Amino acid sequence: MAQAAAVAKPPAPPRRRRRASATPRRLPYLLIGPAALLMLGFIAYPVISVFYYSLQDYNPTKPWRNGFAGLDNFVRIFTDDPQFWDTLVFSAKWVFVEVGLQLLFGLALALIVNQTFVGRGIGRALVFSPWAVSGVLTSAIWVLLYNSQTGVSRYLADLGIGSYGTSWLSDTSTVFSAAVVADLWRGVPFFAILILADLQSVSKDLYEAAEVDGASRIKQFWHITLPHLKDAIILSTLLRAVWEFNNVDLLYTLTGGGPAGETTTLPLYIANTSVDAHDFGYASALTTVAFVILLFCSIVYLRLSKFGGENK
């Protein structure tokens, strides 16, 4: 009996095999480890550098003044820099107008191209194509369109709308609207793409059941479509708001922040402070303040919107 029990007892697996079986579990972490470290470096190093220089008085053109400044840069921002407040107010206005209009037009376009019609594929391609255009190229296109001699204003004047020689980008009364239209052309497709992707996941059975119950198209939109799109709208609005706040390329090449600083956003002011004035310490402090403002607004927005909650 003892001999049979000894024979029936399975042998213990060798330790080398246990080590080999643990390797596949660690393999994913080993593969993503280098990329994760690189990403951490690309994110952490700039953030730490900006915070470090925000506490310094650093200007390469005036090396005799360089040194530790403590919180002087931040005190200067809030007590002795009216341009900071002007650009911050304009940035808020720019984000509110741009994101609001882009969301409305993007939602409308998504609803239109979600319908079945002849040439829908071509229509979608035309609607989404402006999103592939860079901000600098968008500015170049609209600078030509707004040209007072060869642009749209000349043809509008031929039709009796406006007058010849209208300079949309150098007139303080029209420059904001002109910049808004140029950025709308590029930004609306972003909302249309994300909303359309979510629209296509809505079950058609819901609409069929609503039609059986006698619900109109408007009621179907308010009680079926819109609740289903809640998370997509919240996320796309947040992303676009952050991007619009940090919009530098389009405004810089379109208006240069002018005329008379009418279209200077806070990030554009930061860029001018660092690149033109070479005041990297103060520009870093401005960047830190802008980051804190964006982070705070994003957290409040997500809390108030109840992102990820039950909505379908």
C-alpha cells in the first residue's frame, strides 16, 4: 500500500518551470515599460521645468538679473499685470463662443450625415475634411478669403453687401467674428465625428418603439438621442475647450493677436512673453497659472456634468 501511494503521488513541478510560467504574466509590463517611462519623461520633465523656472527670474538677454525670485512672478501676475486679466477674459470669451457654436453646428451636421441619402459617403468626407487641415494652413486659407482686394469682401461688395476694401482682420469691430468663423470651419467636424460615432450605436428599436407610442421626431431627439449622446458631448466639449483655450497657431498666423491686442489669448500672451520678450521666468509663471485654471475648470465641469453617470 505504501508503495502504491508513493507511485500515485504526482511529482512536484520543477522550480525552473514555475519561473518560466511567471514570465508571460510579466511580459506585457516589460513591453510597455520603456514606452511608459518615455511618456512619463515627456510629461513630467516639462511640468517640473516650468514650475522650476516660474520661481526664477530668468531672461537670457539679461543674465545679470537671473536668480531665484520666489513668488515674485506670481505676485506680479495678480497685482501688477492688467494684460493678464485682459487676455484671460478674452480667452474665456473665445472658448465659450467657439465651443458653443462648434457643438451646435457639429451636432446638426452629425444628425444630417447620419441619415440615409445618395452620396452619403462623399458628403461625410466633405464635412469631415477640414478637421485634417492644420491651424496654420487654416489661417492661410482664411487670410486669402478675407483679403480686401481679392477675397470674399470684393465679391460681396459686387452683390451690394458691404463695401469695397473692407478689411476684416484689421478692423476691431469685425476681427473677432472673422476669427470665430475661421476656427468654426476647422472645429465643427471634430464634434460631428465624435457625435456621429455615438449616434450609430443607438439601437433603432428605441426609435421604432417610440414611433409606435406616437412620439414625434422632436420628442425622440430629446428623450432618446440626446440622453444617449450625453457622455460623448461632455467629453468632446471638455477636450475642445482645452484645445481652444490653448489655441495659438491659428490666432497667431491669422491676426497676430491684433489689432491692438483684440484677439490676444492668454497662451498667445505667454508665447509673446517668452519668445519676443525672452522673459522665460515670468512666462513659466503664467503657464503655471493657466494650467491650474484649466485643471480647476475641468474638474468642476466634470463634477457638474456628472460624466459617466447613468444616462441611457
